[in-house]
Amino acid sequence: MSVQTTTNVLEVKNVTVRYGGHVAVDDCSLDFARGIVTGIIGPNGAGKSTLMNVIAGIQRPASGTVHLETDDITGKSPHVLARRGLVRSFQHARVFGHMSVLDNLLVGVPHQSGDHFWKMLAGPRTWRKEERQSEERALEYLAGFRLEGYAHSRCSELSGGQRRIVEYLRVLMAEPRVLLLDEPSVGLAPWLVEKLAIDLRRLASEGCTVLLIEHEMNLIQKACDVIVGMVSGKPVVSGSFNDILSNETLQAAYLGRA
């Protein structure tokens, strides 16, 4: 089943992933459009995270392909994909606990002149200006989630939900064109879930393609343009929030009758 779109940025075609005799993703095909937030839901074991791992280059499929625009990116390593603008977060926040919150965000900045020999030859004035601009952007992101007061605190001092937001903001510092999020609402207070939904809508309005796996239906309902329901490694329904709620196959899977 394909999500019907007009300007597809990301295409998953006939992807299958097997672990021994178990089929985790079964001949899955999905399309994702520019400026669209797509949510993927389904019971545990539906193949959601495995599919995202294939898209992100972490898992190579047994068969099938992933295309970013016109390029086949199947099996490309995550750092190669990040340079192409495809970036993901993980189900459990991965931050550098010994570093400050601000420095955690700055790690995500791509193409920093100070990291490249030839660009450094342009002089410290150039790369220091870039550093100041990056810091200003990071502080602006932190302020949007009421974390500016923690900018110089170690990440190890933050709550789980706060670390989750730091990881999300670090991903944004990479200026993604395609953003993959795995359970972004885990550990977040209700007001942060609301803020995250607003921020994802902002990203989509700026042309970012967003794909998130999520169990928090409030976030799914408020953030997503399209919702895909997966059962046993396959998409069984795609459409609006009401389409998903009324799908009998998905209902049965959640109730353990699939």
C-alpha cells in the first residue's frame, strides 16, 4: 500500500527484512512527500522500527529498495545519509551526558568550517562567525522548549524528557530535509507533547519530510497529515486519524486477535 502524494521525496519499494525464519517487514512499499508529516502506528512487533532502520541505513533489507528523490540509498551508512539531509532520532535518547546542553546541540551542526582544514584557511573570523550563528540558533531552539536556562548545564543533570528534547533539537541543528523520529514523545510532559506537535507542523511547512513512529495518539492526531497502520510487517491502512481508528484489522491487532 502506498501513501498517495504528489511530490515524493522518499520511496520504500517492496522492502522485506528477515531474522532467521521470522519476517519482520514483509514486502512493504510506502511513499513520503515533501512537507508531509507521516505517522506510523501499530502493535509491538509490527515492524515499525525495523522499517525505519532500513530507511536510515542501519538495517539492510533482504530485498527491496529505498530511494531518496531519484537516488537509490538502500544500505547507505547513516553518516552518508546525514550528509544528504536524512537524519533520525532513536527510541531512547542518545545525548552526551558529560557535555553541556548547548554543546550537545552544536555537535549536530553540519559542515562546520573549523572542522575542515581548507575552510580554516579562510581565517578564524569566518568560522567564529559561523559558531556564533550556530550558538544563536541553538539558544533559540532551546528557548522554544523552555530549556534556555539549562544551556550550560550538563545533559546528565536533565530529566529523561528534557534529554529527549535535547536529542530532538540536536537533530534539527543538522538541518534535515527528511527527519525520522522513533517514539519522540517518550518521557515528555503533556505540554511538551503539544509543543512538539506544533514544531513538527512548523518543520513540514518549511518543506521538511517527517516520519515518526509513535504510540501517543494525541501527538499522532495533532501532528500528522497521513497515518499508516502496520500489522505483521505490512501496511494495512493509510489515511486520516478517523480512517485509522475505524480499521478493523488494526483494531484486532491491538487487541491481540490479528
